[in-house]
Amino acid sequence: MKGMSIRVIMALLFVGTLTLSFAFVLLSAVLVRNTFVRFLPADAVPQVMAGLQTLLMYQAIGILAMSVILALIAFWILGSIVVVPLRTIIEAMSAFAENGTRLPLPDLKMAPLEISTLANVFAGFMDKVETVHQKDTEISRVKSDFISTAAHQLRTPLTGIRWALEALEREPLNESQQALIKSAVDKSHDLVAIVGTLLDISSIESGKYNYQFVSVDLVALATEVTNDFVPLATQRQVALITDPLETPIPPVRADRDRIKWILNNLIENAIRYTPAGGSIHVSLGIAASQIQVRVSDTGIGIPKTERGNIFERFYRAGNAIAKENQGNGLGLYIARTIAKDHGGDLDFKENEGGTGTTFILSFPMAT
Ligand code: ADP
């Protein structure tokens, strides 16, 4: 019965019942004949047999007609009060699961108890999910507002500290003082960069980021970014390779600085999360009518249980924290948001053989 529609099951039951009824009629006819034929005078047998046959035929027609009428009524009732409402509920469930769309539930006036209970339970479930979702959106908004306000407040004093430290760096200082100031200047640069990232997040999230869309040569941009990272890759003893083009890549309409920012992030991550002796390949191609930039590494990979989370704000996988304690878990979140704002996407897959990860940044082909 598994996987069969209720209507098919009903049709099978109907055919089965009909066959049994015919078998029963036939059996009773044979029994009647065998029982009575012995008591009849020989010349009456053909007449009685003919009568029996006619009776049998009328009985069969009667059973068939009654069964068909009953089956049609059963199908109609089953269709209107069971199958149709069930289908409507299934469609509503799929739409809600796929994109949160709330389709109307069926009219349950005539529905059997189990179906109306199912529909009511599902309606309650949708209400609960929507309430949780609304709370979640509200919490996200409050968090974003807080981040944006805090980042704005921090930017001015931080910039002041950085300038002061840079001015101090130019003063005549002894060696240990110079080392201390240099470390403070470096950290202040990191802090300013973090504040910049937080501000980017709030402006991108609130849709206020002002993208400057121009025609961008992705091949040239990817080569430029890759070349910038050669010193870091060499220092980390990781090979950084730009693969030859598989096919000519047309320009895309994009914000060059933002795309450069994404590529910086992907290549820097690949270097940071790949142990010495590993390699990184940057390649461009066209697949499924999309232009793709792929950054593939032989690094630590992303644990299966954490794959659903790494595009979330502030999320860092356990193995990444163990390898690199520096990191804020914001890069991929911002990168994917920017990619989507370009009509594209950012995703990743585990490499074949399970060693390392490939990040894929995709853009729609210009129409
Ligand atoms: P960060 O690198 O600062 O932690 P990201 O947002 O750039 O933040 O990345 C989020 C998480 O995704 C990382 O902490 C890490 O767990 C995982 N990740 C990103 N890139 C890679 C990679 N190339 N290999 C393995 N894990 C990665």
C-alpha cells in the first residue's frame, strides 16, 4: 500500500470485492445445480439448467450494476471529503515549508474528524512558526540597530587613538617602546577594520548600501586579488595557483570594490584554513548559465554538522577556531549578502575525496 494514492487503493478494493462476489455467485450456482439435479426427472434437467443460467446472468448484471453505482458514490464521497481536502492541506504544507507562504486551508465543514483535526493542528503550527519568525526578525532588527549604533560610536574615538599612536610612532623612541607602539598601531588598524565591517553589515542589511554597478572584468580582478595574496601564501607555505581559463568569461555588471572584497575574503580564508604544504586553486568558468569564480583549497574543510551555519553572522566552525584564533565569522555572511544583491550567490561544496573546500561565487550572465 506504501506510496499508493487512496483512489488507487479504493479501485483495487472495488475490483477485489467484485471478483469475490462473482466467485460467490458462481459457486452457489454450481452447488444449487449439483444438489437439485439429482432429484429432477431427466427430461426436466435442460429446462431447469436454462432457467438457472438466466437467473445467474441477471444476478451477475445486478451485482455489477450495484457495485458500479456504489463504487461511484464511494469515489465521489472519498474524493470530495477526503482526497481533495488532504491534497489542499499537503499543498499548503509544501508552500509553507518552502517559502513560508500561507495558502488557504480547505473548507472543513464536511471533512471527517481526522482531516479537520489535521488541518487545525497545521493551522496552529503555522501560527506558532510565524510568531517565532516575527520575534526572530524583531531580535535581528534590534541587534542590527545596536551593532550600527555601537560601531558609529566607536569609529570616532578609535580613529583618534590610531592617529595619536601613529604620531607617537614617529617620535624618537627606544626599541622596546617602538615595538609596543607598533603593536598598538597594528591592533588599532584591526579595530578600525572591524568597526568598518560592522558598519558595512548594517548598511548592507538595511538596504542602504550604495552599490556602484559598472562593467567588471572578473578575470583581471581575480588575477589582481590572487597576486596580492602571493606573499601571504608564500609565508604560510601554501601554493596559490590561478588555473588557465576553460572558456572566455564575459564582463559582469557589479560593484568592483565589493566583489574585490569578497574575493579577498575567500582567498584569505583559503590560505588561513589550509595547513602548510597545501594548495589553493582560483578558477573561473561558466556553469548552469552562470559565471563562476571558484576558490578551491586542500584545507581543513567544514565539518558536516556545521555546514548549515557558516553563512550565519559571527559563526565560526570548531575546527576553524582551533586552527586560527583570529576571525569574527562575519566575512562569509557579508559576502553572500553582497553576492545576492548582485543577483548571484555564494556557496561551497566539499571537494571530491573529502579534502578541503571549494567556494563558488556566481553571477548571472548579462542579458
Ligand atoms: P572567519 O574566517 O573570520 O571566521 P568567515 O565568515 O570568513 O569568518 O568564515 C566563517 C567560517 O566559515 C569560518 O570560521 C570557518 O569555520 C568557515 N570557513 C570559511 N572558509 C573556509 C575554508 N576555506 N575552509 C574551511 N572553513 C572555512
